[in-house]
Amino acid sequence: MRILLVEDDLMVGEAVRKGLRQDGFAIDWVQDGKAAELALKQEEYALVLLDLGLPQKNGLAVLQTLRADGNTIPVLITTARDAVADRVAGLDAGADDYLIKPYDLEELSARMRALLRRQSGRADSLIQVREVTLNPATHEVFLQGQPVNLSAREFALLRAFLDRPGVVLSRAQLEEKLYGWEDSIDSNAVEVHIHALRKKLGSDFIKNVRGIGYLVPK
């Protein structure tokens, strides 16, 4: 799942990027408001982590422009501004949540999962499609109740399919979800991960749609 991190503090940004990549997220990191707006116009993200005190254009102005353009992507403000007026201004401008620095990475991940769950219209924290159950919080996967060991990329790919069961996803769409700007992508990387998932979850769990892509039937 691809996330845009907008953070001008190098130490905070590096720590967040490292922690979230370990959680299986693909992270694109920009350090000013103008770069954030450009990234949001050029790429498709599942969620934005937005600092407020940014160079070039402040985070609140970025958020206001984003919402004025009709973009409904979940936005989690992460900032040291802890005054009630700042929190109210951020939420009223269209933020979905507001987290005060310094924060714990586990809480950040939990808040991100909650926003992503809400965006997909799910109430349950578990994702279940047919015999497969995925737990985003613990990174566990079960097939008919039995644990299945997946790599980080396999888990991220499976989640992309289970978030949209019955929807055909092209290889390009899957690469967008799995890889950030700094990740190198082999030409057959998606196919390799799909092959591994089929070996672990069943050869017919992921279907080929000739000339279009892949899907997990509902």
C-alpha cells in the first residue's frame, strides 16, 4: 500500500519511512508543500501523512487545495502544533485525523489502519475473502484457520487484492501499490509474487484476466 509522507524534519521523516516500510507500506517522502502537491497530481496514494509547518507551502494550505479539488484521499496530520485551535483548523480543513508529535510509531500505524479501514467501508479490522483471512495489525494471514507465512511483498500484494475482491488489477496498478520511488522493480516482480501466493493459498485463488490483469474472486 503506497503512502505519501510529507515531512520536512529529516530525522522524523527517516524514522517514519523506515518504520512504515517495515510494516509493509511503500513510502514516497517529500519535504515541502509544493512537492507534495506535485506528487498528489502525478501518483495515486492510499493515504497522506501531512506535517503542517512546511517550506514552500504550509500543510494546511496543501490540505485546503486538495479538498477544493475534490480529492477524498485520507489525510492524517502529524504535527507539533498541539493547540486546540490548530487541531480544529486542521480537521475543519478536511483532515481525517490529527496526531501530535512526538508520537509512537505503533499508534501512527494503528491510526493509519483505522483510516484505511474506514476508506474501504469496512467495520471489522480483519479482512476475509473466501477461505483467507488477513490481519493488517499483526501481519498474519490464515488459510482455513491455519497460519500462512508470507514475505512483506507477498503480504502487501495479497492485501491489495483483498481490499478490492472481484476487481481486476493490472500489473501497473499493482506495482503502484507495492513500490515507492526508491524501490527497484524487476520486470516480472508482480508475477513472481503472484506465483508465490498461488503456491501458498491455492492455484485458483488469484485469477488471470487475459490481457488485463489479475483478480481475487469474491
